[in-house]
Amino acid sequence: MATYDIFAPFYDAVQGDRAEEITYLGSLIERHHPRATTVLELACGTGSVMEELEPRYELTGVDLSERMLELAAQKLPRARLLQADMARLDLGETFDVVLCVYDSINHLLSFEQWEAVFDRARDHLNDRGLFVFDVNTERRLALLNERPAWAHWFGDGNLLVMDVTASGDGTSVWGVRVFENLGRSGYRLHSEEIHEVSFPLERIKASLSERYRRVWAYDAQRARPTSRSERLHFVCRK
Ligand SMILES: C[S@@+](CC[C@H](N)C(=O)[O-])C[C@H]1O[C@@H](n2cnc3c(N)ncnc32)[C@H](O)[C@@H]1O
């Protein structure tokens, strides 16, 4: 069973309204590639980003989790959705934009795998196409590791308990527990562990610069990325 197969049915309700961040993502594409028409999303999950982009672009989505893809298919009956590992993808075709967002790349636990995604994205781009992805920074993962477990109610009386802890090998382990409200029968517990890792900004930029002709880094919360940035977006032109 792939990671996210257990969490999948609750994912959208837990994430809530993401319109603001998806608008921001759309603005990056618009600014750097206003004539783009085709988009490949790596790690598309339940298709929330694709759903917002659908009126404007022809979309293909790839994810490892069958259950996340099933939910995406319900939202996006016209999109092409494929189950695959983004670090090994070879569709034999190219797109104007390749996306990989909502810290999906952090789920790959070695820098070699990140670089495999940088390569796979470049090989799926048209000339001067864009690879756009975001990361949780090392700082954000360190802050989450220190934070006590937190809980919040969502949906129809379900409870999410989240506990992020540092493991000895440098990864952050997101302990996700959902207590599903079954009404009079009580609650059913669904548990999953999601692992994330991050790397220094300069290392990411250096690696991208070897593969792409231009690389921009953005912090949606600041004028420019700093050591205090918690999430960064990278825009890379092939
Ligand atoms: C935090 S979710 C983000 C989903 C989606 N991008 C969004 O914005 O909602 C991370 C996603 O990455 C997927 N994923 C993790 N490792 C992957 C891999 N090696 N190849 C493809 N998808 C992967 C998971 O199945 C999950 O759907």
C-alpha cells in the first residue's frame, strides 16, 4: 500500500480551502509562461490543483497513490491520470509546464531522488518550458519537529491528530491520526506515517542551475527567500 492510501479519503477536508495558494501558483505560471497550454502535474494527489487549472490548461496528472488518484478521477473526469513514481517517469511526451507542489518533493528522502525528479521534469518539458515546484524548507521542518502534537476537528465530526517528530536519520515523521466519526458506534482510527526531508536552498539552486537555463526562487510571504523562509517556490526554465 502506498503512502497516502489511508489518509486519502480525508485529505481534501483536512486541507480545507486552498484557493489563495493555487491562485499564487497560477500567477507564477502566467508571469513566466503566459502562452502555456499543456500541464503535467507530478504527485497530483486528489487533483485539487488540477481542478483549479482545468478551465485554462490541458492536464495530465501522475501520483503513486491509487486512492488519491481515484479521488482525482471523480473531480476531473476529462483529465488523464496515471499511477507512477515521479522519480522514474517516462511518458515519452513533453508539456509546456511541469508542476510538483504542496511539498510533494519533500516526500522523496534522498537528494539523488530530488535530482531524478529535476531530470524527469526537464525531459518532459518543451523547449523553454517551465518546471514549477515548491518545498518545505529545512527551517519549516525543524519548527514542526519542535511543535507539540496538535488536533483539529474537520468534516462531519472527525478529529485529526498530527504529530511531527524528528527521526534519527534527519527526516521528519508526520504521524497522522484520523478519528473518523461513526455516529453512535463511536470513532474509527486511521493511522499513517508520512516522511519528509529537506535540503539547503543553495544546494537545491546549484543542482537546478546545472539542469535549467534560468532558475527563480520565491517566498510568497516575503520579498525574497531568506533563512527564515518556510516554503519556497522554484520556477525553472528549460
Ligand atoms: C502532500 S500531497 C500533495 C498532493 C497534491 N500535489 C496537492 O497539492 O494536494 C503529496 C503527494 O505526493 C504523492 N507522492 C509521494 N511520493 C511520490 C512519488 N514518488 N511519485 C508520485 N507521487 C508521489 C503522494 O501520493 C501524495 O499524493
